[in-house]
Amino acid sequence: MTTIAIKESTRRELIRIAGEIQRRTRERVDFDTVIRFLIEAYEKDKINLNAWQRFLEPIPGADFESLYLELMAERRSDER
């Protein structure tokens, strides 16, 4: 494992994307999965900027704080 430094706003976006991927796949998602997803999408040149913008929009009815707490709890259980 490696530690990387990112801005707080970037961390929030990664958490939001992780929550969206987790919601859609119903599987646990960590930062590595999100970053790998973004890298693969970039490398395959499959990023449709209009679709990407829709993907980044807030999820109606979703609360950032509760998504974050759920993601962190799952990450802690994965580390055990």
C-alpha cells in the first residue's frame, strides 16, 4: 500500500464516486477501485464528457456524510 496526498475536495469526489459505484454494483468499493475505474476509463478513451458530468451530479436523496460513514465502516471491516 502507498499513501498519496490529495486535496480534500478530491477526496470528497472519490468518496462520492465510490458511493455511486457501490450503489450500482452492490459491492464494497475502496479508493483503489475508484482510481482503477478512472484509469481504465481514461486508457480506454471511453469517457463521454456529458455522461461523466451526469455521473458526477449529486445522487438525489443521498447524504454525503452517511455515505462517507458507511464507506469508512466497510473499509475498516475489510482491513480486519
